[in-house]
Amino acid sequence: MSLSSIAILVLMCFMFLSCPLFTTATTTTTDQGPQPRCEAHIFNNGKHYRSCKDLPVLDSFLHFSYARETGVLDVAYRHANLESSSWIAWAINPTKKGMLGAQCLVAYRNSTSGVMRAYTSSINSYATMLQESPLSFGVSQVSAEYVDGEMTIFATLVLPPNTTVVNHLWQDGPLKGGDRLGMHAMSGDHLKSMSTLDLLSGQVTPTKSVNGNMLLVKRIHGLVNTVSWGILMPIGVMAARYMKIYETLDPTWFYVHVICQLTGYVAGLLGGLGTAIYMAYHTGMRSTAHTVIGILIFCLGLLQILALKARPGKDHKYRTYWNWYHHTVGYVVVVLSVYNIYKGFVILQPGSGWKIAYTAIICAIGAFAIVMEMLQFKKRWGGLFEKKPEDQEANQSGFANEISNFEKRWGDKKPEDLEANQSASTGVV
């Protein structure tokens, strides 16, 4: 029965890997209807710009006037359909494509006073929190406004003369407590918000950078970790727990357990940790709960492997304590892995098929474990409710000794002697 159940679980894993929902999952989007084109917009401060462009993602628009001879660029960046508890940023990267080296204009609405704050920030690290700092070129008249769910940054930049094409990028994110800028989303349109802007013609050309492939890397990261830590690891634990109790499956259970655990760990190490390092290198390592739990899981998994070297023999007096340690750490790893996979779903925001497929497999594994616990309850826990033979023999022996002592003391006494003894003990004459 155990072997057939494991075969069913392996088949479900294969179905999970080949599920079209997994390979064709796309980021969830919402239909917000047609957006107003930038030409029709009128600014409250009466400003006018010679050029404007509807940016391809994040409901954003760029208005600008540029003087090639002087390099003066008047710009207004608009972001529509935005909560007031958000921040926006628009940047020019004068040296390369992408985030590192970008010269930003940042704005947000103060949560207490409701006053807009606009400032400049130069990005020198992927771990930036968009702290206020000067830019590599001149900037003046930086201001911002928030009207009817739309946030706008105004500024005048002084670029090197005869600059015609710039790499620009734009972004938005949430405000945390104390008006601290939170991390922007790391999926979907937030990875596509960059392009090359021709300041003369106004043409926008999408930029293919490392971030363009980041969504694919994230999906590989999620898929590998889901299969390795979220499926193979629980199956390996169940093999050790439920197959071991049958003598005919010894040592088969051990090989199944080791193969599942080692395969899961190696796949997670190469595919899961490898993609995590790649993302950290290109987008910056951020201390999130998902990251911390992931590092902890890898460390606990390594301890489990190293513990095999220190495993005492079956008859060793410390073997029981080693088993307690090994089992406890194993269960902790499985629980943390499943929890962290769901946290990864929140970050990745894939199609609903990902979560549905994995939830179905986890529920099947959980149902199998419950059934096996019921079937093996008497074998596993029955000894706690039954007295051992030696205990029964000890009780019988004690009872027999009590009878023997009673007979020795009182067996030869006559009735009158018993009455005399009772009178002496009570003090009655």
C-alpha cells in the first residue's frame, strides 16, 4: 500500500511539472479601461510642454521641452491611478541602461500633513532606499503635486549639450510607517518600466536589459524551489516515517528517503539558491521575510546532511537523542518550506494556476499522511496504552508475595488469638 501511494504522489509531481498553467502562467493584470492620452492633459499650474509621450507601462506619461543647444530639459512626469500612500520616481541614467547609476526625481505625499515632498536621489547601489542626494547633472525647480489620484513631478534638468538620446526609467512603490519608502514590486510591469527616449523626436524604444529576463528567472526560482523543497522533501519525510514501520521495506525506505532529500537539496541549491544569488546581484539583496526563511532552510538542510556523519549506531545509547534531533529539524524544514513557498507566490504574483496546482499536491500529501497515521496508530502508539509483559509479571509477582506474607503471619493463628491481638491493638481489656 505504501509503495502504490508513493507512486501516485510521484505521478502527481510529474503532472505538476508538466501542468500548462505552470508554463503559461502570466502576471495578473486588471483592466482599468482606456487611459487619457498625454496631449489632452492640462496642468493646473498652466505649464505647457512641446512634447509628450504615453509611457508603455504603469499608467505613466512624460511631458518635456528640450533645448539641444543648452541641454536644458523641462520635464513633467505623471503617474495616474495611484494611491496617496505611494511614492513615484522618474530617472535618467546617463551611463548605462537599468537602475544602477540612475539619477532620480522622487516624490511622495506626507502621511501626516498631506504636503507633497519632491527631491533628488542618485542610485549607487541596488540596495538603495532612495535617500536624498545630489545628481550628477544640474537640476532645479523640483516640485510635485497630487490631484485626483494622479501624482506629478516637475523639474528642470541641465544635460550635457547636444544630448539627443537618454536612457530613462520610472517606478512606483508603497509608503511604509514614518514615510519610509517601501520596495517596489519585483514582477510584471515594474520590471518593464524602462526605455530609451529620443529627446528630439519623442520616440520611446523599450529597453532590453537584465530586468527584462528577471521575470523568467523568478519563475525558474519559484518552480525549482516548489518542486525540491515543497514536494520532494515532504515525500522523503513520509518515506522515512511510514515505510520504515514495515520490515519488508527495510532498507528500501532509507534509499527512498535519502534520494528524495538529497535530490531536493541539490536541486534547491543549484536552481533555487543559484537564481536567488543571480537576482540579488542584479537587483540587490533585500532583507525580506522570504529571504531570511530561505537562508534558514538551506542552513538547516545542510545541518541535516552533516548530521549523517555523526549518526550513532542503532544500539548506541545516544541514538535516541540523535533521532529526536534529526526528526525535529526535518519537520521544521518541511513546514518552513511550504510556508515560504506561499510567501514566494505573493511576491511573484503568478497566475492562479501555480497556487492551485501546488495546493492540490500539498493537500494530497497531507491526506496521505493522515490516512497512514490512522492505519499505523496502533503499531506506533499502542504501546503507550498497554502494559508491558514485564510490568504485568512484576504486578503478579508483587501480589503473590503479599499473599505469601499474609499467610505466614496469620495462617497458623487461632480465632481467640486474633481477637486478643485486636484488643491489644485498640487498648480494650
